[in-house]
Amino acid sequence: MSEQENATIRIHIMGKTYRVPAGLTIMDAMEYSGYRFIRGAGCRSGFCGACSTIYRREEDYRLQFALACQEMAEDGMYLVQLPFTPAPRSQYDLEKIDPTENVLLQYYPEIARCVSCNTCTKACPQDIEVMDYVQAALRGDIARTAALSFDCIQCGLCTMRCPADIKHYHMAQMARRIYGRYLSPVPEHLEEQLREIEEGVCDSELDKLVAMNEEELVLAYAARIREEE
Amino acid sequence: MDRLTYFPGCSLKDEAKEFEISAMAVMKVLELPLVEIERWNCCGTVFSLTEDDLMHQLASIRNFIRVQEAGSDEIVTSCAMCYNTLKRSSLFVNHAEERLEKINAFMDEEVAYEGKVEVRHLLEIIRDRIGWEKVEEAMIYPLEGLSVAPYYGCMLLRPRQVGIDDPDNPTIMRDLIDALWATPVEYAFQAECCGSYQVVDHRELIVERTHRILSSARRAGADVVVTSCPLCQYNLRETQSELKEKIPTYEEMPVMYFTQLMAVALDVDSGELPGPLLARFSVGEGVGKGEG
Amino acid sequence: MARKELEIIEGLWEKVEELSGQNIFACYQCGMCSAGCPFTDEMDMLPNQVIRGLQLRDWNTMDCSAMWICASCFSCQVRCPKGVDLAKLMEAMRQIYLRQQLDHVSIDDMTPEQISKLPQIALVANFRKKTG
Ligand code: SF4
Ligand code: SF4
Ligand code: SF4
Ligand code: SF4
Ligand code: FES
């Protein structure tokens, strides 16, 4: 095993070559080489979308896209730190929106410019069919846009690459919000529970809790009855 | 049963639902059902006219690849704009090896497009593969007494190599109207542009076009105008209220898709009909009823 | 500051011909195109004047509003006895602008209220013709 632990790879950053231990993520490899992530890093575990990055492999004409905290550095990779490139977000009041079919077009009209090049899909580190959700949005299918974009972590790589200057992730977020607010069926048990709360079914229990001191609270917590999963 | 590889286009899923509903219902009765391709994207609605532009062909070609994947070599659409765009794209790349090669290299995530998909408009299919007699036979409520003005607009007829009929003297819609025992109306503006996409930044231009086109149809005695294009339909229908504001005496002209006219006669689901016609076409009752 | 005016590039006339694939000198100024164009009332130059301007390399032609009023209806195209596709020339002229990032329609200035009245088929087409 020790042989493997000692193995190193070469990476290129801004034209300079570094030797780093094998088995590091792109982010770790860059940090190992002396680069600091002040922006462009957050959760370090593939959820926040802050660390979107691009790279090339030697002798591959394609540009590659990834999350720096997730993708393993490989021998011969050309790496960069991507600057933060915010995309404008439309202002809307979810409560006042009319969830008609062309509502996404109203707030993100540039989706009408999609040329179906699929570049966005190729760029997505979450393997989302990004073009398909833009296309669904264009034909007014809010539910499909919401469903297809569900795993989006707002990394912005699609938006950086789109020749039509579409703001995919903001638009898709709006679709999910509209879907949640107006289109998704409301679960019965939720409605039931809300009604109970409004009728004050829980009030006396809540009052008891509020009156407890810390010690009593801890005891009550330990003695709680858990509902079966 | 034979079936058609069907490309709906965005509008038919959105503001032109009645077009799809009626087309589906009619084609089912005519025993050549429309089967939607599984995954498709917006065709782009207008064909890019510059020689060097392959980027704007991608949308069409990607749809052709979907057709190819479905094991078909034909794509059928009822939207005139989709038809025109897809058709021109097919003429632009089918048998143009160099262009095909470039496009296929760009779309390296897809299987290569072989350049074999043919694009057809639903009207062509009805004329050439079903035939007017069969339409007439399938009719339940002949539309006797109804004067119908066909509106072709641009995209079904021009350019000549793309048109489904003679651009100077088209007859395909007239023949359809005949087959349904309605009276086809001849008028001067049946193939004149409605103003198309200029509605976005030159709406006044569309209002003027609508006035000319529909007044001409009205003078020729039309009760209703039929179209095959969601944009023509929108322009002709939606700008009439603006016309009314300008010209108080203006009388509204109902506008509907040709498939809706067929649906009424064949007594199948026509989708939402224009208000002024609803009374005449109340469910299950054709116009005049005839001897049919 | 964004550039608002067309930059006169070298070989502009040739570029218009190349993009359109048309031989502008085939036109013998019969005027059939303009006779059939439904939008001449709104145009500052008639379609046949546009092609004449191109033949003469007259700079005013590149300022015409006609290219933006043209709705690509192809009436001129089916009528021209010389086989000139004027709709393609109009598109090539528009493309000269759009490829210099001079959009004719500003998407950012459109309000949700305006768009709510329009079908997406019109927006897709309009943006393809008037934004680059
Ligand atoms: S859809 Fe776009 S923003 Fe969302 S994860 Fe994929 S590339 Fe990132
Ligand atoms: S990158 Fe942009 S233009 Fe290309 S398919 Fe995606 S959204 Fe459409
Ligand atoms: S119709 Fe053709 S030949 Fe006649 S003026 Fe127009 S472009 Fe020229
Ligand atoms: S294509 Fe343009 S120039 Fe030609 S007739 Fe139509 S609107 Fe006029
Ligand atoms: S740092 Fe959050 S996804 Fe990479």
C-alpha cells in the first residue's frame, strides 16, 4: 500500500506544473499546490454548488466540467479557479404570480432563444438533462421543469456555457417554487395537521412546554414517545 | 394499424391545445393515429436564412435523430411554422454531406443523423394518404350552409420547394372544406402574411393586417376562417379586440384550426371552439345537419 | 459604454452576399418583389430599392428599417423572375447587426405584463430574427 500512498501526479495550474499526491480532489490538489479558496468553496461535499470548475486533460479537445470538491485530480489535468459569475435573477412575488403556462417565459424570456445545442446538459456536474428542462419550460410544462431540475445545486456551469445566455438555474428554481406553491398536490395529512393547529388542538401541550425549565425539558425530551417510522 | 411519427411543437402543448386535441381525435377516426415522439425540442419556429449558420439547424436535426431512433423516417406535424422550419432544415442537410458531417461532429453525444428523415404536414397526409373521399365518408355532420375561408398564410406555401401546394393557387384547404360539405370562400388575402413575429415589437402592424385579411374574408361571405398555424391564429384572433376599439362597427370573425372544423364534422373532440361558433356547433350537433 | 452603431467592417457588401448566398447583380429592378410585399407601407425603402442599394454599395441601405419590418413571408422570393431570394438578403443584413451584438429587440426591457400577452411561438421567432 505504501507505494500507492507515495504516488504523485502532475497537475497544471495557470501554466505551472505541480506534483501533488494522488487521490486528492481537484480542490484539495489545488490547495496542496498553494492556492487558497476564499470564494468558490463552501460545503466541500458536493451540495452547495460553489466550487464549479472547468479543466482539460492533456490531448483531449473537450473542456470538462465538474465540482472541484468532488472530482478527483488526475495526472496531466489543466486546472483553473473559476471566478464567480453571477447571473441576474428576476424579481417576483410568489404569492402574486399567476401560475399560467407562460409564466416562466414572462420572467425569463431568454429561454425562447434556446437553440437546442445541449451544451448546458454536457456541462452539468449533476448529470441533469438541462436542455430538456429548458425545453419543458418553453412549452409551459412547469411540473416537468421542476422535476427534471430537482437535483440542481445552482453551480452555474450551464449558464456560463449557454450560447443563448439563458439563466437556467434561476429559471428552474422559479419553476420548482411555482410547482410547490401552486401545482403540487397538498398531502392530506398536512392539511389535517394544519387544521388541528388552527383549531388549537396542540395549544395546551405547547403551553406546558413553554412553561418548563431546562431540566424539565431535557427529561421530557428523553421520555418522549417516538412515532413508528 | 399504421401510425404517424408525430411532432407536436411547443404551441400545441400550450396556447394551441385545441389544435392538438382535434388533430389527435380526427386522425384516430381516420385510422392513421398520431403518435408523439418521446423526446423532442422546439424546432426554432423560423428557419435561419444564412448560409453559414449550422447552429440554428441543431434543433431540427436533433428532432430528426429522435425520429430515427424511433425507427421511422418520417416526421409529421400540423403546425405550419414547425413544418416550414423542419422541412427547410431537412432540405438544408439531407444529402449535404459536408454539413451533415459537421453537425454530427458537434452533436457527439447523439447517434449520427443519417439525413433520411422526410418532413410532412398533416394536410398533405390527409390529402395524399387518406384522401378526401375517406374524410367525406367519415363525416357524421356535414357542414352544409357554413361558409369557410381558408387562410394559408406563408409557411404552408413558400418557398415553392417547401410548399405543400402551389403558392400561387393553393387548393388543399378548399378541397378539405369541400369534402366536409361546407362552402369554401374565395378571397384575395388567403396567402398573405399576417405579420408573423412582428407582433412582438410591431403589434400595430398585425392589427392592420388582421383588418385587411378578415375584412376581405367577411366581404366574400365567410362565417369562419380556418388556419394551420398557431401564430396566424393568435395574430388573427387576439388583435380583433384592438380592432374593435379602433373601429366600433367591426364585426368579430371566428378563427379556428382546420382540424377543429374536421372534428366538428366528424363528431369528435374539437377542443375549445371560438365563442361565436359555439352556438352553431353545440356538442353533437353539426351545422345544418344535412342529410348526412 | 456599449457600442450602438454598426461598425463598418471591410468587405461588408461581400459579406451580405456570402451570408445570403445570393447574386445581387442578377436583379434587373423589375419591382415584382415590392409589388408583392405586404409591408411596403411601413418600410422606409422598398424591397427592390434595398437590393438596388446593395448593388450600388450605398451605405444608407444598411440603415434601412425595411430589414427589421420584413417578416420573412417569402412573397418576394416566389415572385422574383430572376430567382433572387430577397428574404435571405434581408436576413443577411440583420445578421451583420446581430453578429456585432447590436440586438434590435431588448429582451431585458420587456416586462412580464407585455410577455404574458404573447404566445411563445412569436417570442422564439422574434428573438431568432432580432437578437443575436
Ligand atoms: S443545472 Fe446548471 S446550475 Fe444546476 S447543477 Fe446543472 S450545471 Fe449546475
Ligand atoms: S446551452 Fe443554452 S442554447 Fe444550448 S441547449 Fe442549453 S439552454 Fe439551449
Ligand atoms: S423581383 Fe427580383 S429582379 Fe425584380 S426587383 Fe425584386 S429582386 Fe430584383
Ligand atoms: S420576405 Fe420580407 S421583403 Fe419579402 S415580401 Fe415578405 S416582408 Fe416583404
Ligand atoms: S464546495 Fe460545495 S459543492 Fe463543492
